Amino acid sequence: MPGIDYSPEPNRPKGINPVLCWGHNRLPKQKNIAIYILSANRLRPLAGALHNAIFNTARRVRGQIFYVAPPFVFAYFLWSWMEEKNRFLNSKEGRLQAERVG
């Protein structure tokens, strides 16, 4: 192409302007150029969320199960005992026993 010179040190006769590409040694210093990039959590905010939620929940449950389960097991057995006792006391045999005792 006439009129364009790609050499690093072009002889500049009148009317010919060199093409100053990236890496050219006569490229002027850049000023006031800001570069903005997005971080990974902005690009994919829910990356791995489902996977981490499953395993994190399992880990936390495994750590707390011995603090939470015993009171629930105790409450279940207490409730079942109370239900059976109530059923017995409201039955014919239970009422007869209550009359004999009290």
C-alpha cells in the first residue's frame, strides 16, 4: 500500500505517515486510560452455589446432629408414652382402674 510504512524507524518523506501499532517504539505514552474488569464473582455470581450448598449443609448437620437429635428423640418417646397413657386412661379398663385407685 502506498503511503503507509510499517517499519520501526520509517524514513518520513513528506506526506507519508507511519502506522504506529502496539509495540511500536515510537508509540506515544498513553495517559488517562482506565481499564475496568469484572471479578469472577461478578461474572458468575452463583457459580458452584448448588454444589457448595449441598456439601456445606451436610457438613454443618453432621457437626450439630448430636446437639439437636437427643432432645427430639427424648420428646418423641415422651410424647408416645403420654399418648399411650392417655389412650389407656380414657379406655374402659383405665376408667375402672382410676375408680378403684381414687
